Amino acid sequence: MLTYPAPTTRKERFEMINTLKDRLLAAHGDDILAIGVYGSIALETDGPYSDIEMHVITKDGSKVETLEFVYDKFKIELTANDKSTFLKEAEEVDDSWAIKAGAFIHVLPIHDPTELFEQVKNLPLEISDDARRHIMKEFMIWEPYETVGKIRNNYSGGNLNYLSTGARDLLWQTAKLIGLANKTYYSTRAKTLEESLEMKSIPSGYKELLDFMQEGELPDAEKLYRFCEELWTGLNEWYAEMQLDYRLTELPL
């Protein structure tokens, strides 16, 4: 039986965090503007198997390598960016905005003499409605529309084993859209589906499909397909209510 991932205490995690900070500063000195922890440790929701996620921000023109590795009992992710890139990423709106925004909003400073993380934490919430609506239209084409096509293809072709995979994909994609529609980010990836149900605006059929998938039993294929179709109908009605039309009436070329 494998002994990893191994459990760690919060004290052990912070001892490793401070070791990493000291080594980074010893190696790069004044080139580093700030070091901070994000994710479950910053939110104080970490458990014995939580990984260590850290921002390393450098002066513009300086470079520190981004690293993701396992050392001893720890899974560690060091995301390194220069200041300009970090600010740009904090302001970025893409389909994963609701998943990623918290990594900029909730940062526990470990080394931050200029309070850079305090200056950045509001940037993800300053996204424009135009940018948010634009990405919602694009993402509807990129993922949910294609996923529903796969669900229908596999259902009509008799490959009913795929339906569970397709339904999970559709739920995850819808949760990302719910975060964007409500301009609300999720606290952690693990709580995305749970927190999505608490938001003010959600498409009809979403809760029903989610509840059905979480019942814990092998789902009935016919019911599952019907729930997927009901969510797809709900998604399109929801988009119509928000006046988000992702379909063209003329060829773009």
C-alpha cells in the first residue's frame, strides 16, 4: 500500500512554507517583491492531505521558475510571475474566472513588504459586464453545446455508459457559467457544485441533475438522459432571459 500522499499537520505545512520562503529569498533576494499562500491554507480550511500553493511575485524583467513537485510529505506548487503578469492575470476574465478568482482575493502574505497582495485582491471583482457576458457566450459554444452533442450522439448510438461522464462535464461547465452570471467566485474547487446552488441566478434543471447524480447509485440511463436534456433547455432559456444569444444568424466569413 502506498504511503503517499502522507498526512501533515498545519504546523508542519507552515514550517515548510517558511523554509521555501527563506530559500527563495536567499536565491533571488530583492528580485522577489512578494510571496503568499493561497488555496485552502489561506482560507484556513486545509486538512492533513492539503497541498501547499504559493504565489511568488518578482520585479518586472526578473524570472523565477514555476515549480510543481512532491517533496518529503508535501505536494508543493510555486506559481511564479513578474508583477505585470500577476496583475494582468488577476484582471483576466475567462471561463474559469469563478474557480480562479479566489487565488488572487484570498492570499496569506508570507513576505510582502509593499502589501502587493492587498492592492491586487479587488482586481478580479472589477471585471466589466461586457467582458463577462462575452466569455459566457464564447464558453457556451466551446463546451456545453459540444457536450450536449456528445450526450445525444452516445444516447442515440446506444453507448449509455458515457452518459454519466457527459452529465458530470455538463454540470461542471454549468457551474462555471453560474459563477460568471452571478459575478461570484467559489471559495474552493471542491465546493464549487455545493456553492453554485446558493447563488441567486441558476438555470432550471441544474439542481435536479446535480441531485440525481449525487444520489450515490448507478443512475438510470433514461432518467439521466432526460435530466441532461432538461438542463440544456434550462440553460438556453436562462441565456435568453439574460439576452445572451450565442448563435449567429449570418455566416461570419
